[in-house]
Amino acid sequence: MMQENRERMIGFDALRFFMVLMVVILHASMTFMEYAPLYWYVLDEDKSIAFTLLAMLLDSFPMTVLFFLSGYFARPSFEKRGFRSFMANKVKRIGVPWVLGVLTVAPFFAHLTYKAFGFPEVPPWEFFTKYFWGAFYQQAHYWFLGALFFLFLFYALYAHIAKRVAAREESDVSGFTIIISVWIISTVAYYLSTLVKFAEEWVNIGYVLFFQQARIAGYIMAFLMGIYAYKKRWYTKEGWTPKWAFWGIIETINAAVFFIWHIMVKWMIDEHISLIINSIIYNAMAIISTIFLTGLFVRFERALGKMTAWISECSYVMYWFHIMALEGVLYLIKGYKTPGVIKWLFSILFTVIICQLLGKYVIKKIRLKPRKAMEEAR
């Protein structure tokens, strides 16, 4: 099904929920993976290489898809609202939740990391004032909101100041050319960054921006590709829509190469050559998955139905709150003599249900109260 009205795209709403669910599954899998990072919040004794492979896969594409979707809807939102209203909306919906998460939730999980490394226990306030704003600073999963907020800000400034440039007609470039260009730029930036830092290391810029240096260029390119895709009416009858079957074949081959590389080949070749190939394969996985999944969810959005629309409206709530529910239940059940896969599945289901209930019966009502008050006052 091709969209004519892009005000509400059920397929993209469902895809956003699916990607947030993949983030939840990633974080749950890290608890049970072999060779888990020591800093991770909750580690279970029941480990499996299967969870390691799943975590590796899910660490490659969900955030790229989310940045693309954010870019896709940035332009229509700006055109509808204008600069001031657009940024006021982003401050309210992204900026405030980001700062709130960094100041209230992230320190708690940073303290868990502190304890995981075996340092002597200190009072919470001392940890927050002394250690959190030092070696243990992190933004947990809220880094995404900070990066997204600044991308929206830079785009809004560009669109506001350079209106003529933004409105200028550009020559049509094929979707395939755009994809290859994004892949090349992201790969080169990823590789160059690994010459300075490990790909998994985080960069802290003034306690404001916090991101993995190797991946940030790819996220920016995905966001810009989303803006371009909307402008050129991708996923509509008038524009280009990825053929889900074709890209599904490419995605299958890509996934096979991804796993073969990480399981069998990566450790057998020269370290520098490995950095180059890893940069190519990681970014191919991120970008091809984005194109395949967007094409797939748009094609079958009618089949997704009202049920998908019902659950997908709480995607943002689930992203913001999931780490607390997920890690909380994993901590409580980690001592039970239950197969890891059962605990893994239970933690995911528990988190999704709790976040859905919270979003629909608490957050939604809180947001609606001011509107009802205004209507009653009229």
C-alpha cells in the first residue's frame, strides 16, 4: 500500500514501535550474553552465545532506523509549525524528557556500573556530586534524545535562515544512489573514528552531547536521508518506494555476511584490515536494514491493522521508561534457577506491558488534563 496522505503513516508508526521493542530486546539480551561488558547494569549467571549474537545484531540497526524516521517527519512538522512552534514542541517533547532522564534516571544506572566494577559503596548524593560528573558520567539510553534534539535544532535553523536554499528544487537522484552515498560517508567516518577510539567508546561533550564517536556520523546521515526521502516523496505513489522483496534478499545476504564476519573471519586477519572491513559491514547492516524495514512496513501497513496502531502510540513512553522496568525485573529474578531464555522472555513481556499501561492510563491522561481544562473554560 502506497501512502497518499503522509500526515499519519501506520506503517512507520508500527516500525517505530518495532524498533523500540528491538532496543528492549537488545538490553535484555545483554544480561544473558557471553562476554558481556563489565559495566552492564544486571548480569545473569545463565549465559549463552545465542544472546551474544542477538545483541550484536540488534546493536547494528534499530537506532539508525529511528533517526531516519525522525528525519522523515522533521520537514512536514517544521512546515506546519514554523520555527518557534517547532522548537517549542521539540523542547517540550524531547528536550525536557532528555534532561529529566539524564539528571534523575541516568545517575542511578551509573551507580550500578560503579558497583559492577567493585568500587567501595558511597552514599547516593556523594556519588551524584563526585563520581557521576566524572569518570562514571553517562546518559543511559537518553543520549538518543539529546542527539535528536540537536539535529532538530540544526535542521530548524537551516530551514529558517536559508529558506531559499531549503526550497530550491534539486535534480532527482535515484534512491539507490542516495543509499550508496550514505553508506560510503558513514563507513569512512566510522573507520576514521576507530583510528582514534574503539568503536564502542563514548564521547562526552560538555556533559551535553554523549554518543559513540564511530556511529554518530551514520546517525546524522540517516536523519538527513530521512529529510531527503520526505522531500522526494519516497513511500508514496509519486515517489520511490523500496521493493521489500528485493531488499529482503539483500538483507538476508547482508545478515549472513554480518554473522560470518563476526563469528569466523574477524579474528583471523590483520587488525587494521579488520577495522576497514568491520566499518563496511556494520554500516551496510545499519543502512540496508533501514531501507528493507521501511519498505516492508509501508507495504504491509494495511495488514498491521488497528491493533498495531493501538500499541504503537506508546513507543516513546516505552523508550523512556523501559530501562527501569526491564533492569528492575531482571535484577529481581536473576537469582532464580530458571532457564535464561525464560527469564529473558518474561522480562521483555513484563516491560512492554508495564510501559503500555503506563503510557495509556497514566501519561496519556496527564497530557489530556490541560486540554480538558481549556475546553471546560471556554
